[in-house]
Amino acid sequence: MIELQNVSKSYRTDTIETLALQHMNLSVPAGEFLSIMGPSGCGKSTLLNIMGLIDEPSEGTVALAGKEVTSYNGTKVARFRNEQLGFIFQSFHLINDLSVVDNVELPLLYRRVGAKERKRLSLEALEHVGLSNRARHFPTQLSGGQKQRVAIARAIVGRPNIILADEPTGNLDSHMGNEIMEILMRLNKDLGTTIVMVTHDERMAKKTHRLVRLSDGERVS
Ligand code: ADP
Ligand code: ADP
């Protein structure tokens, strides 16, 4: 489902070059729930951004869902990202002046989905995360765990094959963190969604199928 071959990424400024990833090979089969751990600055976000087609590798190739995407142009990347990928972030990234249901339907606005169908799919996604009763609320009226559930609904509303999650439980207490993990595990199991999750929490990582550790831009396990 996700295939990285010999991927390197360097960031250049006038004076310094930072090697964020070095010769990374990683293969994530369809249906896997993979976690990624490693110390701050080891390249976890860079790796996730490259898998998510937010960042381009300096070297190497990326294939997603059987398509070699490294050569795609901007428009094609944007469409592919919208159709195949869902993103979840530590800080939720919700839009505070849109209602919950309006936040959830955002990915569908980029497609030719009519207003009524957008609403139906969004309410269905909210039901999936147990938040149907908050559809008309605004993000500022929700707890952290609820905000993250809205973000998950938004990530799944377009039925992506892959979900990329950057420390989804990082801002939550352990109770809410566990709830979020339960939802992700259910998505993975019931819908077969491939999930790659960056985490600092060994207990969360233990619940996934496989753990890859990074250090200084390289895989150490
Ligand atoms: P992690 O997510 O594991 O904390 P990152 O992927 O954010 O690590 O960063 C990996 C390395 O790349 C770090 O040394 C970081 O300082 C550097 N880096 C990340 N983004 C940039 C950027 N936009 N410009 C320059 N250096 C960057
Ligand atoms: P938790 O204990 O899970 O952190 P909160 O105590 O933050 O949850 O919120 C409890 C309930 O009250 C939640 O269901 C939330 O939707 C609602 N709520 C929280 N803050 C507000 C607010 N400012 N306006 C309206 N409802 C709110």
C-alpha cells in the first residue's frame, strides 16, 4: 500500500544542510496499523509528510496504492491526496468558525459531491466516532478528545485507503488517548484502513501491528 524506496530528504538553507531522512526503505502492506517512534528531530514528521505527499523526497521514490507518485505534478498530487489519504494531527487543525459537521465535510468540497450527499456522509462519519449529537456544535465547545474525534471523522469522510496520524493522542490525557486509539483500531479492523501513526507513547505503539523506530533520519528497527 505504501512503498518507500531509498528515500532521503535534506533541508538546505544558505549555510547549513540538514539530513532529515537517509536512505529509508519502508513497505507498509494494505491493512497494516504501523507506528513510528523516535526522539525529537529524528525525522518522523518528515517521513509522514513524504508519505502524505505534503513534502517531496530529495532522493528515492514513493508509491501509494500501487501508483508511483513521486513523478506526479501538483494537480495530480492534490487529487490523489484528497482521494487516498486522510490526515490526523496532534493539534486537531479544526476550523473554529465552522460547525462540527461543516468541518467534517471539508474534504468532500474538493470533489464533485452535492450538498445533501456531503451532509449525509459527514453525519455518517460522525456516527462512526460517536459524535452524532455534536454535529451543530462548534469546535470551541468540545473537549480535546471530542475535537480529535471530529478530526478523525473528517479524515475518514472521503473513505481514504490510508490514514496518516501525527501524534493523535499527544495532546490528550490517557483516558481520552485510549478512546482515540480504540477508534483508530476499529477503523483499521472494520474498514481495513491502512494506518501509519507517529507516537511518543509506547503503550499506544504496543497496540498496533508493528513498530518502526527512527534515529537521526535512519531506521534502527
Ligand atoms: P521529528 O518529527 O522526528 O521531530 P522532523 O521530521 O520534524 O523530526 O525533523 C527532522 C530534522 O529535519 C530535524 O533536524 C529538523 O530540524 C529538520 N527539519 C525539519 N523541517 C525542516 C525545514 N523545513 N527546514 C529545515 N530543517 C528542517
Ligand atoms: P471532558 O470531561 O471529556 O474533557 P468537558 O468537561 O470539556 O469534557 O465537556 C463536557 C461536555 O460539555 C462535553 O460533551 C462538551 O461537548 C460540553 N462542553 C464543553 N465545553 C463547552 C462549551 N464551552 N459550550 C458548550 N458545551 C461545552
